[in-house]
Amino acid sequence: MLARCVHCQKTFDTDRFGVQPCPHCGQQVHLADPTAPPPAPPAPAAYPPGAPGVPWAAAEADAPFAQRATLGWVRAYLDTWKLACLQPSLFFRSVKITSPGNAVLFGVISMTVASWFQTLYGALMGAATRGMFQEILKQVPQGDRFQDTWVVQWMAGATAIGTVAQLIAAPFVSLVWIFIWAGIYQLFLLVLGAASRGFEATLTVVGYASGALLIGAAPVPGLANLVAGTWFIFAASIGFREAQRTTSAKAWAATSLPFLAVCLCCCAAGWLMIFGLSSLKVHGG
Amino acid sequence: MAAGRRGGRPGIPEVFALIGAASFLAARFLPLLGIHSECPFRLATGLPCATCGMTHAFVALARGDLAGAWAASPLGAGLAGGAWLYALLDLARVGLGLPWPSLPQRAWRALAVATLSAAALNWAWMLWCARMA
């Protein structure tokens, strides 16, 4: 029979179908058998794309941080940070969830570095901060109860022992923080029916999303932590959606509900601070 | 949840067991109640927040004061007891070389619903107690 090469467009004689080299150009040519049965149509999907339990990504890959032995620690960390914080949708959709230890280590490093910088700032601004806190506490109802307590000293970083204790405790606190919050998020994900890939996926997301907390190392006390926390919530919400193969609504609900409880306390603290500051202004005027 | 040990390294269950054990040591031996931290929500509203009394409950239970722990926060008492019991059981499981028990997803979900319901009930109880006081 006569066949035509799709590469060089020249014809040649052959006596079989299938893949074979073109005698003119040498390229592989596939000659389909016209008597062969047509290929079966793809089976209908049991779940719509994006439904829980359906693998969205064609292939999962290790995060760059998991390849730190070959990439080097700094490059592996920076590459992972950029992916987790700047491209969370793409990253969490395809990251492997079977080795959450890498994610936890990544989160612990991020939070520890941020904590160390905050401790450093606290030690540098200790005296000023302590004076400010004490002045505010004088104006806050029952604020006198806090005067000269560990709280004021700790917040102001006034004692050397306290500073060293914070530096040493930072990695352990970070580790506990990641596991506890992963557990809390998992509770809400389970209740919402959005934990199809288990706790390992949740822990992986919390670990890598904790990279955003590194922003807390910026020398802007208060604001840096606010930005870091907000960024973490965004990254974690997108991460839960992608890693747990769930919907945006469920992922955002699971991330937001625990923070609402925390926000009650934070709002109350903010209200007290504003109340205290306005009292300062009134008294000062 | 991931199975226990892989290649001799502690897994997720062991880390939670360590956290549970550490919480007992902290509650028993660190002067946590000496920090005098007041809940901002309670200061602003006069009412306890959802997690108020947890530290007192952990410390009281670590000292064997079950009534004091319950009075401080029923959920805190339950959480402390559960965490420490879990730490002991997981230690025994690892010591005996047993695998982590595999629960179906529905059982995990039921546990999660029960936990969050308990937290809500605990807060309602705390608010009621504060109002009665």
C-alpha cells in the first residue's frame, strides 16, 4: 500500500500499519489501521471537576523546600516562600501532602525568624515601650493590676532573661502553634465536609502558609504582624481549597470561623486600647 | 491522620502526644497563674470569652483539683484530661509497637462535631455562670 509521510510529505510503499520510520526523512510515522475499532470515548467523570476526592492536578510534586539538599537551604526556602505566598493556588494544588514534616519545618523556620526579629525590636525599644504600656495601663479600667507584672516586662522585653527565654522558646512555640492551629482548622474542615484528603493536607497547608508570618519580621511593630496574619489567612484559605479539593466557600469558612472567636478578644483588646488612648488625650488636654 | 512512625521518626500522633505531655509539665511546674493575664473580652464586656478559664482548668487538674478545674472551665478540664490521657495511650501504643487506629472519615467528622458542640455548650455554661454570679 502507498503511505504519505506527515513530515516530508513524500510517499512510500509499506505492507503494515503502526509506527515505522519514513524511508525518505527517517522520522517516525504512525499509520493508523482503518479496520481497527475506534478508540473508546473517555468514561464520564464520577464527580464534576473540583469535587472532593478528585485529583485536580495531573501530577503532584515536592515543594522546593523538600529538595533543599540539592538546591541549598536559602534557595529552597526562598523558592518555596514565593510559591506558597505569591502563587498559593498553583502551589497548593500540586504540592505533595505525604511529607508534612517539610511543611512544618518551613513554618517553624519562618515563625522563629519573625519571632527573633520581634524580640530584637522589643529589646531595642524596651524602655520606651515599657513607659508607654505603663502610661496606657494607668488609663485602662483595672489597668493597675498589670503594673509591674510579667506581662509588662515581657511585652517590653525589659528583662534579659525574658529576652533569652523568648529567643529559645520561639521554635518550640512555633511548632506547637502550627500543630494546634492545624488541629483547629481540621475540626472545622471536618464539620464542613471539606477534609477529603485528611490531616496531612491540612498540616501541609498550615506549615507552608505560615511562611507568610515571616512578614512579621519587618521593623514595623504591630502593622507587620497584622499584614502577616492577614496574608496567612489568605494563603491558608486558598491552600485548603486546593489541597483539600473543596470549594472556596468551605475553605474560607474553615479559616475564618476560628479567627472570629479570636477576633472577639482582639476587638475587645483594641477597644480597650482606643479607650485608654482617648482617655490619655482627654487627661492630657 | 497519618500513621504513627515512619522510618523511626515520630509521626503526627506522637507530636500531638508530646504537646499533650508538655502541657501537663507546663501546667504542673510553671507559674502560669502568676502571669496575671486578664482576658480583654472579659475586661471589656464583663463576660467570659469562649476560652476563658482554660489555663486555670489545666493548672488545677495538673494539681489534682478536679472540682477546681471543672469550676474554672468544664471544657478546659475535659481537654486537659483528654490530652494527657491521649499522651499516655499513645506512649503505650508506641511502646507496644501497635499501629495508629484507623477511623473512618465519618467517625472523625462525628468527633469534630462533638468537639465544637462541646465548645459551644461550654461557652454557654460559662456565660450563664457569669450571669448568675
